Amino acid sequence: MKIIHYCVSALLLFALAGCERLEQDMLSAPDDTSIDRYGLDTVKLGEKRPEAAKQLQALLDQPMQCKPGKTGLGDKRKAYRLEECTATPTNGTVGKLWDEPLGFFKAVFVEDQLCSLELQLNTSGDYEALYDAHGKKILNLFGKPDEAKATGVLWQRETDEATLKDLGDGKVRLEIRNKQVMQALHHQG
């Protein structure tokens, strides 16, 4: 019971929502081989900017503000196109994801492909209700977690990673990134 409680509090950072249900949800979660790329319901890492931006804009109350630039990747001497897109909060939110208010949004495109997405859900803090509403959906998107701690959950593939962190006060941060590209970024111009 203690292991399951620890796993539940770590997994999705939602309070114990029923040991049997979590175990069943974890067992039915897809394996890495059946997940192509990490992402949200409608947008995945690696998608081209026009389609990804359209899907991401649907989450937001205001238009994304995008700042273009150039960056280097690793030891390559070529400058790559970089674009960081954010949203300005109105009354503390920038939009909604899964019917939960978004307090923060940032998308990074490199060479017109989505490489990173950072979101913060400002929830009620009722983690059991959040698990009921969204737990199985998140497991279906990312599969079985690779690492679960009391403060966060990590999913990893060869090129992608996703983390879900409890920031306290009902704030939950979701980060999805192409780890190879994001680790190779070394300067912006």
C-alpha cells in the first residue's frame, strides 16, 4: 500500500485516487513502442510550425507572441532558425488545457518544428478529482512512467521526454521536449 501511495502521489501528482484503479490504469497504459512522439491530444513534438501553432493557439485566450532568432546546435557551425512563442496572462491565465486554467505557456520551434512545450495548469488542488478527470488521458499520451518521485513524474524515449511536476498550491507544470534538440541549443542570436 505504501509503494502504491507513493507511486500515486508521484504519478500525476494527484492524491491517492484508489490503489486498484491506478494499478489498472498503469497496466493498460501503452508501451513506448506504441507511442510515436510525445505531445498533447492534438499536437506532437516534431510537427511543422503551421499545424502545431494552429493547434496550440486553440488552447489560448490571446494570440501567441513569437520571438524569432537564431541558434547553434551542438558543435555545428550553422545557425538554425529558432522561435519562442509565449502568451500573456489575462486575469492570471493564458487559456485552458483539459478544462483546467493555464497559467503559463511557452512553445519552442527550431527550423519550423515543435521542439519544446511548457505549460502550467492552475488547478483547484483537488488532486483526486484531477486524477479522475485526466489521469488516464495522461497515461495514454505518455505511457508508463520511467521515473516517479514525490515531486514529479518523468517519461523518456530515445529523443523525447515529458515531465509533470507539482509546484504546490494546485499548480502543475507539464514540460514536453525533444531532449536531443533542446540539449544541443547553446546560444541564441
